[in-house]
Amino acid sequence: MQRCRSSIHICHAGIRAISYRASKAGFRSQDAPTFQRKGSAPPASDLEFLYGRNAVVAALGSDRRCSKALYVSSNMNKDSVLDDLAARRRVFVHRDVPKDKLNQLSDNKPHNGVVLSCKPLLIDQIDTLPLPRDGEKRELIVLLDEISDPQNLGSILRSAYFLGVDAVIMSSRNCSTVTPTVVKVSSGASEFVNLRTTRSTAEFVKNLRAAGWSTVAAVAPDTAKSNGCRSASDFSDKHTCLVLGSEGYGLRAVVASACEFSTTIESRQDLAGGVDSLNVGAAAAILFDRFLRK
């Protein structure tokens, strides 16, 4: 079987404006996984099962995965968008699939009557990024360290795509991978964001600084008060890497110290009851907006 082409780029026009390219790979009905009896384990394979209409439409539309088969509920009305995408990608469609079978494939997650079997998303690993040439638009890239919760990663990727972050680089050692949950939470944005991984976030930061990037650590307000802090507007004309860390413990000291600058989000009132910070997904959206504001 031929390998599907992988196109890693940012699509700012949204799903409706995507130019869908048909894969050359041919998929047959026997390529689809065999259903097991209710309660038994699914067959071992290297396939992932994406669930939810938005996630499936994005995966089929982005042309970055090798898709195998589409499973549609017997209770679902005809969906011309899904049908068109499946035809373009030459994906075999199983119709009138019982709910318990869809529940099994989606691991009892909210699938909205649609499940897609496909290969995992292939993400390149890098050690640095060259500084954009003079005259090119100012870029914001985001580096993630210890974002291990798929819910948080999905939220961050959705905000990154919506607000126009140029690339997201994830630690391959301590971050969640792009699981079906991540795709679902991101509403399919994970299929369009320019994604990369790196082995060492601290070394990646050092390499970026050497290449000329401004590196900014997102830190807690109390840390910012002791170390000094910079506003997002200070980087409006600079190619910038914003570094985000764990929700529970914040950015690791070895990574924060490698960054040249720091920034934070301060509360607008006195806090009580243990609410002393934002969820990392919410904090990411606020910071992306600040750093990308014209």
C-alpha cells in the first residue's frame, strides 16, 4: 500500500476553504478492523480511531493522515460533507453501524455517530528553527513542556490555530501525544496547526536564542515579581518563542532559566480559596492573543 502524502502547513482559511487532495492509496473494505464482541478488547493495530464529526472532517480534509475506513451511525442523517471527503480520499464507508460498535471503537467517548480509523499523525522532530528572513512577517511560535493532559493540549492547539500561532513545538519526552482525545478537544484544529516535536526543550530554547529568536517564559505572577517581567507589546516586532509549562508546577527551572525573558498574567483582584492561577489552556489563549495583537 502506498503511503499517503503528508502536508504540514497552516491553513488560516478554515475547513471550507481547504483544497482537498485525493490520496493515491486504495483502501478496500477488508482493510477495516474486525469488530469484536461487546466487552472484548479491540484488535491490536497501529490504527487510531478519531471520533466526533469535527475531528473526522478535519482529519479527512487536512490530508495529513492515511485514513482507512469511516464508520457512520445507523441513526445519522446523510452528511454530504463527510460523503464528499470520504470519496475524495477514497476511504471505505461502513454505514448503519450500531451504536455499541461505535462506542467500542471510540472507547465510549462522545462520537456523535461518526468514527474514523486512520494512521497516527506523523510529526517531525527538530532541534531548532532558523530565524525568518528580513522583511518576512513577524512570527510567534509556541514551545510546550510537560503538557501531559490531552485536554489541555487539545485546548492549546485549538487556540493556537484560531488565533494564528505560526508553529507549536512539543517536548517528545514529557508532553501528551496527539491522541484522539486531543483531536476531539481541539475540534480538529490539531490537524491543521504546524506541529513539531523536540527532545530537549531547554536545548531547543538555547538553540533558538543562538539563531536570534526572542525566547519568553510564561511564569506565575509571584515568580514574575521576583525576576522582572516583560509585556507582550515589547515583542511586537520580534520573532518570538513563547514557552509554556505544566499547569501544576509551572515551567521547569531549567527551561525557564534558558529563556531570555519572562511574561505573566496577573489577576485583577485579590484571590482566595486556592484559586491562584489559570488553567494552562486558558492562560495560553490569553497570551496568544496578547502576543499576536497588532
